[in-house]
Amino acid sequence: MPAIGSSSEFDLLLACCADPCGDEHGERIRKILSRPLDWERILRLVDHHRVVPQVYGELSALSRLVPVQHLNALRLRYEDNARKTLWFTGELVRIVGHLESMGIKAMPYKGPVLAETLYGEVTRRQFGDLDILILPTDVLKAKAALHDLGYKPAIALAARHETAYVKTGYEYSFSAAHGSNLLELQWRILPRFYSIDFDVVDFFERSDEIVVGGRQMRTMRAEDLLLVLCVHAAKHLWVQLSWLCDIAQLVKTRQLDWNAIHYEARHFGIERIVSLNLLLAQKLLASQLHSSRQTWTFQKDPSTDVLDEILRIIERGAPYDTELLSYFRLMMRLRERWRDRARFLWRLTITPSVSEWSAIQLPRHLQPLYRLLRLSRLAKRLASAR
């Protein structure tokens, strides 16, 4: 596979994360290692893209070609990640056990569960928090249950506002003694304004089960998981290569019902988003997705300029400011239906966020004014971000 850009350091990252098909895979990595490389930049890219397990796994097998000090730096990152993932796994077992003992249905779908599902081992994927999906009707009960375990929400809302927030919001972040933002409790997959309204109840009804840390847990069926991973990567503009690694691994290791995926993607208006994820995985990671593309004839392939723009964002290896007007324009271009674009803009404008709920405490009968506050704050942010 030819290099995507002009950066040998990024090419090395791609080679280490690519589908290892045949002897050409190892030869590609050896050729890149023979070039002059900025190893400090490689380490920065590895950290940013959260692909320590993949890169260390490949380079440790070619240790004689890697400078000792930099291989040691990768090894320390790998060991640190392994310790963190094992701690998170134990914590997930504790949290899910407590929630279910309180009669609360819980579905972890990233973190240790995704690592076990895709790679068969929690230490083979890099993550820094836990994501647990619950039913909207269980949000307040789950908050109380997590308080019993020492977790505190990142925001504190008055009781009169909390019910309204559950209707328009999508998650609570929690911190504990071990650190901040360790847990995200979600009752939607995305903020409401993105206008991709997955039905969480459906996810629970057709969920699978998996054993993680010795405990049986619910997890998303593979087809739902693919759609969720695709929209999550798109929401963040694919700034982390690890998300494409997960999608490629899911397609490679699971027998997917592509007719069901196509139906759901068309229903939610995300055919272009799914198509773009598969194209990126194929282009960057040499993923063998030919059979899926034969089964699913993409009618909403993204234009070349969108694909090129996303490739530049990924290769840059830096965060993307989601307050910029350019971000919202790109979100619009990722949707294939005009009605979804219009609904995105409308909801973005009028749906209060955590910032609005936290900025001022209005009495219940004045809560519709939060929409005006949202409009005012959004206009100021966009004007200053230009």
C-alpha cells in the first residue's frame, strides 16, 4: 500500500495498525524503519491516536531496527496502558454488578467490553474511561447507585432541571477518588442536536452477552456496534486512528448482516457516514472490506473533497476545535438528506446544553427561556471562533 502523506512517522503508524496480510506487512514496516525518523514525533502521534498496543506489538518484534531508548519509551507506555485497562476492567465489574443489583439494566459498549469483543484481551486496546449505556427511565436511579460507589457527577443540577436535562441531554460524566471523568453514563449515543436518534430500548432488546473480568455482561450486537462506532468516529472527525482500527477489526472478525446495517443506516440517514468509515479503514489500514462493499452497494459515497479533508485531519495528529464554524459545516456535509441537515441546525440552535443549564437557575415555568440563552451563547461562540 502506498504512503498516504509525506510523513514517514505517520506512515509508520499506519503500517503498524494495518491489517497484517502476508509477508508484505512486515516488509513495509522494515522499509519505513530504514528511513530517517523523528522518534519524538512518533511517540506524540502514538499517544494522540491511542494506538500504543498496536505500535508496540509490531515494533517489539523488530526491536533490532528501533532505537533502544524509544522502544523502551513505547514499552513503558504499553505497560502503563495494561495496568490502566486491568484497573478499569475491575471497576467495570464492580459498577455493573452494583447497578444490576439495584434493578438497573446496564450495557457497557466501549472500554474493556470493546477490547474483549474485538481483540480478545482487554490490554490490547487503549482507553481511558468507561462508557455505560442505560435506559432513560433509569438515569436518576443510576446516579444514586453510582454515588454509593463513590462516584460524583461532573455537573450538579437542581432537581427541577434534571428531568428536563435528561430529555434533552445524553450523558453524565462521573469522577471518583482515582481521577476525573472516569465514567460516562449515557442514555443516548450522541447529543440530541446531531439528529441521529438511535433507540436505546432496541439496543437492549437485541443485545448480546460477553464475559469480561469473569462477569457476564450485556453488549451491543455487532451490527448496532458498527453503526455506533461509525457515528462516534464521525462526531470527533476521526482525529484518533484507534477508532478506525476498531471498525476494521469488527468487520474483519465478525460475520455481519450487511442488509440489516444498510437498512438501519438508511433509516437514520447515515449511509454517507458509514461509507466514509469503511473507505477510510480500507485506505489507511488496508482493511479487507471488499466483501462488505460487494454486499452493500453504497449509494451515498462521500465526495473526494470530504475524504481528502478528513485524511488531512487524521494525519495532522492534533485535536480539532469543535466550536469552530467549519466543524458544523463539515457535520452538515456528512449527512446525505436535506431534512437531517435542517434538523441538525434547528436542534443545534434550540437544544440547551450542560453549559446553559449550569449558567443560570431558572424556575420551572421559565425553563423555555433556556432556548433563548442557548441561541445567544451559540451565536457569540460562533462569532468569536471565526
